[in-house]
Amino acid sequence: MDVMKAQQRNASQESPPSAGQQPQTTNTCVKILLVCQGLEDGCVGQAQQKSRYRGLGLPKGHVGVDNKLAKIENFPRYTVAKRLGWISVANLVLVTFLSLKHTPLAPLCGRSYEKLRPLHKTAGYTCITTSVLHAIVYLNAWAQAHELKNMRERNNLTGGFAGLAMVIIGISTIGWFTRRYYELFYIIHVVMFMLILILVGMHRPEFSTSTVKIIIFTGCLWFSDRLLRGFKLAWNFFGNYAIITPMEDGAVRVKLHRNLHCTPGSHAFLWMPSVRLMETHPFTLVSAEPAEFLVRRYDGYTNELYEIARKQPGIMLRCSVDGGYGQIPNFVNFDRVILLAGGSGASFTFALALSLIKECAAANISKTIDFIWTVRYSESLNWFEKELQQLEESPCVNLFLYVSRDEVVSADSSSLDSALMTSDVEKGREMADRTSRCSPPSRGRPDVGNLIASCISHCDSEFRIGVGACGPSELIAAAREATSQSAYDNGPSITLHTEVDTPPAWQIVLPYGPANTVAQEFKW
């Protein structure tokens, strides 16, 4: 009997578990694996009971520990999809924060909003990518579980449309499209951004999920910046007007009645409701007392402004301004300053040069300024006739002027002169007889590398040299290459600040749109 009982006891210990039981080691391994993959404790039973976990690849009945659990098709897709959704929402906040004109990062890192644009683009592309992956992983999991019918729910449909809006924004940022159809790109940017905020809020409307709280915070962040800018426009509108004067080679001089407190070389957004009611455009300030701009003619807004100035030279228009913006280094701290400009980008360099001359004279400081300006036609030199005269009269300025093309009187200039003669004989005669008082310019484009190297060669190794460049991308690239080649060992310290050429920018005033505009409108 004892022998039979011992055999029965051994047989019961060696017999396999019943169908409803799991080996202890099996349950432990599965729990550890699922917890490491981001699921909650006890989700082994939930995965067996709830059909929404069938997409994980877990069988409904017995759970084994074979190699299938380690394969990618059995990865917790729903968890991955949720994490991607959270990353997308978090980047949506970051995208909005990096687009603010009144960003708190400006005083903290010494960078204005336009210098943060690369980070804004990076966060935007990350948001779009994670949103698309969020949708793909969810659809794959539903397909595995035969539950694609979930896409018919309103919450999921709104999420899909929000992802589609993000993809549309991403496609519109293609370089050639942005350069050629910038106004259309900006409209898409504004409309899709507002649509995304609404649709994402509808996608997860429960406050318990915190998604809608993040969307509300993002909307408040965006609206507060637009509200502050709108207040500044309203404040500067009272008693303010602009006198617009046509210039040669398709340019317009805009002189405001009121002053603007800003640093030299900064830019401001100009609003002229009689030209376009719903748009503001950024231009670099030639001077701040009073505020004055040089606007180069392009399509759209700038073309309409030029046509008004050409037909009615000297007309006064109601206007307002929002600015100035930009973090410009203090060039007074440098021993030698080199300024390069192409076309109407000279608005930036003239503002810096004249401010330096004034500050050095007040502090009785001797400083050398090398001023290099390139234009297409010699008639464009009249854009800054008064400023050129001031530079010529200063003993600390070395002036280098270049005309990249042969002197040709354009059709715009001929029609401009005739219009001026018709409307105002004295002004027309003054415009026709006016010539630049500066020294004869050189023909062709300058060799930026040799010019910068020549200027630096006269400096001691203890000197601090500041280089400021504003113009098209070719000029900026040449300035960067020249400064990098001139940075020899034991040589002078060189600091380069650039304003890169971008497509003509504009911005909607109401409704307030995302801040994604540029600081300078210029052309080679």
C-alpha cells in the first residue's frame, strides 16, 4: 500500500496542469515581458478577456512563453500607438512655443524668433512623423484584430482628419513650393494649424486623458501672443501715418510719423490697411527715429504698395507697426566692423553703420568700419543717397560699392520718372537729375573672400572683429566661407551675424495666424 501511494503521489506531481491552469514560470515570464513593454500589472488576464488586446498577438486561451512573444508582430501595438500620439501632442506644444514672436527664449538665449525657426521646423516635422506613425500602428493593430470598424467612430475620424491636416502642412513646406507660392503656403499654414487644434481636441475630448488640457494650453499660448501683438498694432495706430515715396529699380521708401524704440538692424511688421487690411509684412528698419523702411517690389503686397506710390508719390497713408524684433549683437564692442549687403538688404547694414558712427562719436571712440554694398543697377544706389553721404563724410568708414550688371534704365524707372514729372514737376526734376554722391562703384560682383581677408589682414591678433551680412543666400554663403577661412590660429576673434534671404513674407492680422514669417525682404 505504501508503495502504491508513493507511485500515485509521484504520478500526480509529474502530470501536466489542467486546461484552465498555467505554469507558474509561464505566468511570471509573461508578466515580466508585458510590464517591460509598458503595460499595467495584471494585463495578462485582460489580454485574455478583452478583444482589444488580440492585436498584440496574444492567444485568447492559453498563454505560452515560446519564441512568438519575442517577435515584432506580437509587440504591444496599442501601447506604441498611444506613445506616438503623446509625442505628437507634446511636439504640437513645442511647435507653437517656438513660433511665438514674444518668446521668453529671446532674453534667455539671446536669439530672436527668426533664429529659432530651424527648431520650429524640426519640431514640426517630428510632430507630423509621429502623427502618421500613430495612425499606421493603430490601423495595423485593428486590422490584426479585425476591428477596422473603429475608424467609423467620431473620435477616431477627427483624429484622422487632424493627421491629414498635418500632412498637408508638411507637403506645403517643400522648398520650391514655399519660394514660388509663399502666400498660398502661409494660408495653408494658418488654416491647417487652427483646424488641427480643433480636431485634436475633438479626438480626445475627455479631461481625464489630459490631451484636451494640452490643446487648450496650446491655444491660449498662441492666442496670448497674437493678442499682445494686436494690442501693439492698435497702440501704434493712433496718430501714425506713413509717407510713401517711389524709388528707382522698383523700390518704395516708407517713412512713418512716429518713432519706434528698437535696436539698430532690427525689423518690424508694417500694417497699412489701405493697401491690404488683413496683412502685416516684416521689413528691416533703416532708422527708428522716425521709423523708416525701404521696401523692395515683389508680387502681391509689395507690388500693390509700389503701384500706389508710383501713381501718387508722397501720399500719406494711415499705418501701424509692430516691432522691433531681432537679437543683434552690440557691434560697438568690436575693434573692427565689416558690413556686407546685397540689394535692399542694405537696410540692415546702413542702420548698423550709422548707429556705430553716432555712438563712437558720442563716446569719442575710434573704430574702423568696412562697408560693402552690391546692387544690380547703379540707379539703385539712390535708395540710400542720404545714408551714403553720411558714410562718406565719416573718416572711419571704408566704402566699397559694386554694380553687378551693366547700367540699364529699367521700364519701371522710366514710368516712374514720367509719373513724377506729371504729378509734381519739381520732384520729378529732382529725381531725374539726382545722382549718387559716393565714389564711382566697381563693376561686377565683389570677391567677398578677398575683401574680408584684406580687411582682417590689417588687424592684430588681439582684435575682435564683427562681421554683419544681409542679403541673398549666395552672399551669406560667401561671407561664412570667408570668415571661416580667415579664422587662423593665433588670429583675431571673428563674430559673424547674418540675415539670410527668404521669400517675401506676409502675415494675417485677423484672425491671428501662426508666427512663421521672416525678418527681411531683399533680392540680389
